[in-house]
Amino acid sequence: MNKTAKIIFVIIVVVVITFLGYTFGVKKNNIFPPAPKLPTTITFQETGGGCGNIVVYKINSTDTAGISVSASKGKLNLSTTDKTFEVGKTDGLEVKIHVGKKIRQLYCNDVLHPHPDQPEPKKLIAKSGQAIISISKVDESQPVWNRNYTATVTLKDIHFTEENGNDSDITIGELIFKDIAVGWLPG
């Protein structure tokens, strides 16, 4: 066999082995779990949680989707008076939805417990809408790590895109995070 024929033979063998490995290994045995699929609607629980300066969140009842609002108290000059911000256009404000498994562990937790067979959650990023935010009075006499206070956030007409920029069918008409404890740090 000449050199060209040997190279062609090796390439054909590699292609056949790759095809058989994919067909019988990945597809049949699901070696790589599929990425989470995006739902068309999500219902979040009434109660939520929070921490930091500020992060508020809610998850759905099956712990497969969560929504969070991260707002910089200082940058946004938050106070006891409601302030309205444009989502997707305000520095210091982010609204995201995560879809996957065990989503609760993503929020206000200093230790993550990722499972090696669990794919990364999908992330949706809010691109438009409004966030109305107020906080309770903060006791400035306390050490910075112990200044517990509450935040109330109302989201209105929030439209999301996928992390890769594709439009998403998910929108939030109105969602309220009422008097969520924040100001504390996980850990």
C-alpha cells in the first residue's frame, strides 16, 4: 500500500470509530446530559430570599428556575423612597433567570455543590422593563457586615434574552419581592 492509500485508510477508520462512538456512546447511553430546556412560562414562589448589597431572588417550586435582582445600594443611591430604574440600561442593576437543576444553591450561598453530571444552568438576561426599588432604614452604627435591612423590589414588563443574545419568549409582567432581608453576607 502506498503512503496516500494508508493516510486515506487511517482517516476512514477514524471517521467510522468516531461515528460509532457517538451513535452508541453519547446518543444511546446519554454520557453527556442534555442542556436544560427553557420553559415558556415560569411561576416563582411567593417567598424569596436575599443577601448582600442587594441581591433578592425567588425560585420555582421544583428548584429548576430562579430569578434574581442584583442592585448596588451605593451606585443606585437606594433609600426608603421608591426609585424607578430602566432594566438593561442602568449600571449597578442586573436581573437574571437561571434554568437548570438545584438552582437555589446559586443564590446567597458561599459554597456551591456542583454535580459533575449536571450541566451548567442556562441564563436569561433582562434587557428591558422597570425595577422599582426601596430599602428600609439602615443602622449605620453597626459594623458593615451586620447592617441588616430589607429591600422591596417590583419588576414590571421585564423582557429577557438568552445569554447568547437570542430573544426569549419569557417575560415578567409584574413580580414583587416584598421586604426581603438583605445586608448580610453569606459565610
